[in-house]
Amino acid sequence: MRFFRRSVVGLFLISLTIGLLTLAGNTVYSALQTRWADEGRPGTARERVFTAEVRTVLPETVSPVLTAFGEVRSRRTLELRAPAEGLVIELSEGFEDGGAVEAGQLLLRIDPAEAQSARDTAAADLREAEAELRDASRALALAVEDVLAARTQADLRARSLTRQQDLADRGVGSAAAVETAELAAATADQAVLSRRQALAQAEAREDQAGSAIDRRQIALAEAERVLGQTELTAGFSGVLAEVNVVAGRLVNRNEQIARLIDPDALEVAFRVSTTQYSRLLDEDGTLPGLPVTVVLDVFGLDVTAPAVLTRESGAVEEGQSGRLLFAQLQGVRGFRTGDFVTVRLEETPLDDVALLPATAVDADNRVLVLGAEDRLEEAGVSLLRRQGDNIIIRAPPLYGREVVLARTPVLGAGIRINPLRPADGDMPEIAADTVALDPDRRARLIAFVEGNAFIPADVKDRMLRQLNQDEVPARMVARIEARMGS
């Protein structure tokens, strides 16, 4: 009985399994027949619609901003060179890189022993020449008196000769007396001539002594100048850079030992293209004094200063193009010579133009315009300026119509789109400009900024104030962490 019951149960299970397999096979066969039938019929075509951002083009007045990159320079930079050869025996306390000095301050003194000895020798030579001049003057005075005495003697002898001749004419005197008087008069005249020669020699001696004094005075002045060159003073107030001398070093004459920079007379030199330069000129062809904004990026914290366009380079250097312009900084706080900065210069405003993203225009200066039934059309525009990520165009036929803000390879004329407008509220979220920092992260950033000696003190104060706020500029945080990682 038990065997019969088990046989019946087994037969039932086998029958059930065969039934299920049959049902499954029938289902699969029906599905295959349906698919084969569908493949034999043509499918229904459905148009694909893309989503794109659009914006209405409206005419406006835009002031183009010319952006360039330049270098901060000082309008007064002096190379400090050793004025004499010798041993450096004294340096001023602030004679070091970054040291501030005042105009007229003694910076360096070279051993003056040799120069002082030469000066003393020149002074002694001058005193000797002065003594010689005094001696020559006294000799000249005596020679003058000697000539006067000789002339007096000659006059007496001449009168005596006259008397003897008169006596001889009257028959009272003798011929011998006349001859004796004539000889005495000739001797007196010869004595006058001799004294006159002595006077000329005395005058020449005095002149030579005067010339010697002039030479000695020149030699003394030169010696004093050489002695003065053993000291180097600051020509103007400023800061020192590239200092390469210490006390005890032997320097050569005219050797550069430092540079003196005026930190309050800074300017920025930047290069623009010839086309940009031509747009800056006035009607008379002169460069106007346009306002300029100079931006220095310090760990994401922009340090800005106003400037005024002052001049252009006198010539174009070989291998260069465009024009080199100079703008004088009005505020120099936070700027140093050699800083690489961004220069923004506002050009003359343009009327009846539109501002669009640069992605809205292709290489042929064509845009996609939203037409009927949200289908796209292509239209050409006049490209006036490229300004960062934007462009300035002029296209009066498109004013009031909507254009696609970002062209993609799938978008073209005749394509239907789902326009995404700013008023729809479906614009993508813009990344936050500020971030909130946890205490540990904030402490690490503050410690890095405080320990960085290359950040100017005023900029460092601004950065620390920003880091201590609840919301910190994200750009600054990213820059500081990038420097920390490097």
C-alpha cells in the first residue's frame, strides 16, 4: 500500500513538471512570433528634442575692458656701486635686503687711510707753494726798489756828464773829466738794465709760484674728492635690494654692491597689441591719461590699486610686437617691484551692442537663434571685442530675439529644442563664492599664512581677517591649500 501511494505521488509530480515546461515553451514561442512580426513592420519615427539655455539679445551700452598682464617697476632705481677700491670698514645698520634708508644717510665707509694720506700730502704741498709765493713776492718788491735805486744813480751820472760837457764847452773842464763822466753814466745805465733783468726774473718767479699754488689747490681738491669717495650715501629715500657686501670685504672700484629702489614711485609696464593700442588713441593720435586698475593675486585675495596711463615706449624692441605702455600707480600698498599683475583698462563705451557668452558664437561668427516652434536658425553677427568669457557683438536684426548661449555639436539649424530661460528657475546652481571652515581647517590655514614671510604685512592682515570670518572666500582657501600642498 505504501509503495502504491509513493508511485502515485511521483507520477503526479512528473506530470506537473511536464505541464509547466510545456507552458513555458509555449510562452517563449509566442513571444518570438510577436517579435518576428514586429520586425517585419516599419517603426514609428520620433523627433529628438534637446534642452538648451537661451537669452534675449537686447541692445545696450557696454564699456569694453582691455585686460593685459604686466610687471611692476620703480621709476627711480639706483645701482649702488663702490666709489673707491679698498676694505669696507663700516656699514649702516639697515644695509641689508629690504632695509629702508633715508636720503643722505651714510650707507658704507671704505678704509680712508691711503686717501687721507694723499690728502695730507697735497695740503702740505699747497702750504709749501704758498710759502714760495710769499718769498717770490718779497723778492719782487726788493727787485722793484733796486731798479728805482739804479735809475736814480743813472740820473745822477747823466747830470754829472751834462755838467762836465758844459764846463768843457766853456773851456773850464778837461776832456778827461768828460770821458770819466761818460763812462760813469754808461756804467749807471748798464746797472739799470741789470736791475730790470732781475725784476723780470722776480716777476717770473712770482708767476711760477702762483701757478704752482693753482696746481697744488687742484691736487688738494682731487685728494679731498677721493677721500670723500670712501663714504657712500643714499641719494634718495628707499629700500635696498640685491645687497652683496659685508663689513671686512675688499671691494673694487665701481663694483655693484646693492640697488636702491624708491617704493613710492611705482609703475606697471604692460604690452598690448597694435590693434588694442590704436583703439586707445585720441582723435589727434595721442595717448590719453586713462584710468587703469592694477590687480595683484595673493592666494586668491585680489590686491587692487588705481593707476593712470602715462606714456608709451619710444621704440619697439627687436623681436617684439605691439606697444609697451606704462601706468603710474596711485596707491602702492602691498605692491613690490617685480610683481606680476593683471592690468584692466576701460576703453571708450560702445553704443547699440550686446554682451553674450563666448560659447554662443562659432568660428564663423554665427549664432543659433530661436525661431518658430522652438526650432533653431543660424544668423551672422559682427564680433567687436572678446572680453574674458564674454564677447561684445553688434547685430541689430537679432535685437529682441532669443539666442542659444552655448553651442554644442548636436545643435544646428532646424533642430527643435526645449528652451531653458533664466525666468524658468531651472538654471544650474552657481558654485558658492564663500565656504564655512571647521576649526581645525581654519587653524591650519591661519598658521600657514602667519608663517609665510613672502606675503606683505598689509596683505597678510587682510587675509587673516578674512580667515577669521564665518564665511571665507572659496578662491582664497583653494589657493592657500594648493600652496600648502606644494
